[in-house]
Amino acid sequence: MPDGSSRDASVGPLERGLLVLRALSRAPGGRLRASALVRATGLARSPVDRITTTLLRLGYLREAGGEFALAPPLLALGAAYLRGSGAPGAFGPPARALADALDESVSVAVPDGTGVRFVVQYTRRRALSVSFRVGDLLPAERCAPGALFAAEWDEEHFASWRLRSPGDFAADFPALPPGDASRPAEPALRAVAAQAARRGWSLDDQLLEPGLVAVAVPVRDASGATAAALSVVSHTSRHGVRELRDFALPRMRATAERMSAALAAGTGAPAPRAGADDLTAAAKRDLGPEYLQSLARGLSVLAALGGEPGGMTLSAVAQSTGLPRATARRSLLTLESLGYVAADAGHFRPLPRVLDLGHPVLSRLTLGEIAQPHLAELVAQVGESASTAVLDGRDIRYVGRAAAHRVMSVAITLGTRFPAHATSMGRVLLAGLPPRERAAWLGAAPLPRLTGRTVTDPGALARLLEQVRADGFAMVEQELEEGLRSLAVPVHDAEGRVVAAANISMHAGQTSAAQAREDFLPRLRQAADAISADIAVLTAAQDLPPA
């Protein structure tokens, strides 16, 4: 809706901003050029430019190679739905335990209109992996959970299902195999739904794609209605569909009962962010008319709605965001009209559709992918190569890398492994281990000498690690290779655990140790903090994907 229309102009930027986010969410890799956004949304170039400027300032987008790309902070919107629904707390731990017990992928989905929206996912690490992404939407008729949900559809749901056009499948269900819009006749869907209701379970025998099989059972709320569906997903190379049912169903039913009990008990939620309007006001002062304050305010309302299970009152939303009640109300009513929010007895709660806003794209980011833009920015600042790594047995393994463009630079590729004891990132990672694990690591095997400077005595290394833990950084001088100096700091998860390390590597003859500490360490810490913040928002509702 253009500015200046007969409707309240303050809601127009929010509507258009959500349209831009949805267009990016459906694009390959979550990125598009501005010209492609104009075509995808039908908006003029001017509002697209103002919307992207606003979303960049909010951190929801990043510029990359001339394109606008979805950024991890956008996950805060989907996290609002997940927190408010209680899904991660009620479903996550039992789903993880079931995946470990069966050694198969486990998902939890909730109904979303005539679709099925995945909210919890635990996969198994295999060459042939079967999984859905958190936020993925599938048509009910093409997956095992859908039959359980369709068993409770009223005639309005079936009418909506009939109106769904096959031409909309590619846009509405991007997780479907390309070009596949097949669906059963309505009597067949009703029969499958009735059968699922009688049995208390349902099957997907390669409905979604060849080779994929699944079994699902209902998770019920306090009224006995199906609030969610628990699925075990496998491949025909491992199980036939009936074999999977016989193998998994007893444990699945017990797990679903635990989930139902946890859902009834409630899981609580973190307190919402306060004072969001102060940030939007500052941005408006900095960017002037290019910054759409009403868009920023509307998104802050959406992010705040996960603050209380069961929804928030208008007064609570206004207090949480620092917005006037009238402003918060306009945003809530707009979000309700667009299907992102439901209102019930004076309480507003986010709906599963919020997960459409980038969650399937961003929830699959690995640690290296999260780190990459921050490493690139760091390299631009310091002119030296930067990396991230994780501890992998006796070694560190590189999972993120941004190289400096210099005649003489440190040449390392992703997946490279080095002995942990002789590297700055290894020492940061070892220092972050619990004391017993660190002692066991130090005593497990000899420490090889790589240069004349390499510390190989376990006692001496233990003392160095204590110092690294106290200092919050490690500097290693030519212990891995002559002439190589590296500086590293820890990367933390939301609980403060060290999950990775970030470093800057340089030639020892070009930069002194004192200069590296003075000039590079503050910028390195800033980059590591930014990576940690992105990890925190990603892991608010799921584990970090494997590096």
C-alpha cells in the first residue's frame, strides 16, 4: 500500500517491510539484489531502498557482493514465536533424547493454516541426511504430521485447502522438491485423516519425495486437541515405512506423553527486551527520512511478543518496547491482519507464520557461515587474515576463514587441522574446557615439537592455559611455524561456554607482539563478540548446526 493512501500511513511501511523480508526468505540463500527485490515485491525502487536501509540499520540484513542478505539477528522474530509457544522448552529435550535413542532424525511440527510448520529438529550426521529446517512449511497432505492435523480440520480449513492453487506451491512451500505440486483428491485426504485419528499415528511413505519415510504421533494440549506432531524421519536405505513404524512407535508414544505434560506445565520465557524505541529514535536522527521508524517499531513489537507464554496485553507490549500505547496498538493490529499475530481475550501472541521471516534460511547456518561476514570485516580493518576454529580431538579444525590480500599471507583452507597445543586458537579452546577435561587432554598423549619454540611440557602448557583463561586471549609466537605469530580470543554461546575461537594470524617480522595486542586485540574481541551474539540468537531455539 503506497504512502499517503486512505489507510493509516503508519502501517504501510510495516506491511511493505514484511513483504521484503518474505521475498528475501524465499530467495536462494536468502539474498537478492535491489532490482530483484523490486521485481519480487512489486514495490517501487524508492520504498525498497528505504526499507533495506532500515533493515540494515536494525541488523536484520547485511550487504554482500552487491546483494542484500538475511542476517542472524532476524532470527529474533522467529524466536519470539518459539519462546511464546513454549516449543523449545517443552519439545526440545525429549526430541533430542528420542533422536539419540533411535539414531534417527526427529522433528516436531505445529499446524499453520493448511500447512505444517516445523519448530524443533534434531538430525543425525550421515552422508545421506534426512531433515527439515526449523521454520520449514509443508502442505498437510504431503507429510505424516499433516494427516494428524487434518483429522481436526473444520469445513473452513477444507475450504481453504481447496482454494490453494498449485501455482502457489513453489512460493508457499519452498521446502517441496522443485516443480512438484501434486496432491490427493479431497476424499482421499479426508480418509487418510480419519484413519490417522483412529490409529493415533500416521505415515509418510515417500509422499514428500522418493526415499523419505516418516511416522508421526500427536502431542496434545490440556484440552486433548493436537497441538503438535512428533515425527521420526528416515530413508528407505535404512528402514521401510512399516519397519520404521514398528521400530519407533513405542518410544515415540512415550516421548509424546512427556511433551504433552511439559506443554501443560508451561516452560516460561525470557523477559522481553525493553526500550527498543530509544534505538529507533536514534537511528531516525542519524538517517533521517531514509529510516522508516514505523517499520522498526512494528518489528520491535513482533520481537517482544515472545516475552510471556500465552501472549501479552497491549500495555505489556507498550511497556516492553517503550512505545506509546497507540503506536503499539497500530502495529499489533497490522500484524494481526497480516496473519503474524493472534488476539484472544485482550492478549496478543505470535503465530507460526512469523517463522516465514527468514527462519528456514538462517536456522541452518553453520558456525563458519555465521562468522564469515564478521571475519571479512575484521580483515578489512586490520589487513591480516582471520579465522575461526573448533577443537577436534588433539587438533583444531578451521571452520571459517577470511584471507588478507597481501603478497605474503598465511595460506590456510577450511577444514585444515593443526595440533591444538601449538596454536593460539587451540590454547583458547583448551583454556575454555572444564578443568577435568583439560587435565585429561593434557595427559592423553605426548605434545609434538613443531619448531624450536613449541611448548611440549604438559605442566608448562597447563600454566599457560591458566594464564590464557585469566587474560581472555592467547598469543603464540612461532610455535607452529617459524615466522608465524597468531592472536586468538574465545567465541561463546548463549550460556557463556567457549564453542569456538577466532584469531588473527600475521608474519612475526611485520608486526610486533606489543603492536598486535594494542591494535589488533580490541578489534578481534569486537568481532568475536559479534559472532557470539549471532550464535546466541541462533541457538535460542535449537542447537548450533554441525561446523
